[in-house]
Amino acid sequence: MKKLRRALMPLLVLLAVLIPALCLSLYVLEAHYQVPLSANALRFERPWASLLLLGTGLGLIARRARR
């Protein structure tokens, strides 16, 4: 149980910081530009940029495999 908790702790900390940061940035953008952001308005500028998301997972897997 301790190993599982220790392995998930970085992910929990990431989510604890990421979610409030995203909410705050969304609020600031909407307040500054006075335009509500919708789910349809959020997109990648380049379609291939979504592959960069795979890089983070692969980096974590490689880091874990080196231990």
C-alpha cells in the first residue's frame, strides 16, 4: 500500500496544482478579454502538436524503467 501511495503522490500533487491553476487562468482570460471560452474554442494550433502529450507519458515510463 505504501508503494502505491508513494507512486501516486506526484500525480496527486500535479492535479492539486493543475486544476486550480487552470481555473484561475480561465477566469483571468475571460475577465480580461470579456469573451467566454467554450469547449469548442479550445484546440491545438497544429494537429500534430497533440502527439507531444504522448511524450510526457513516455518520459515518465522511461524514468521509471531506469530505476
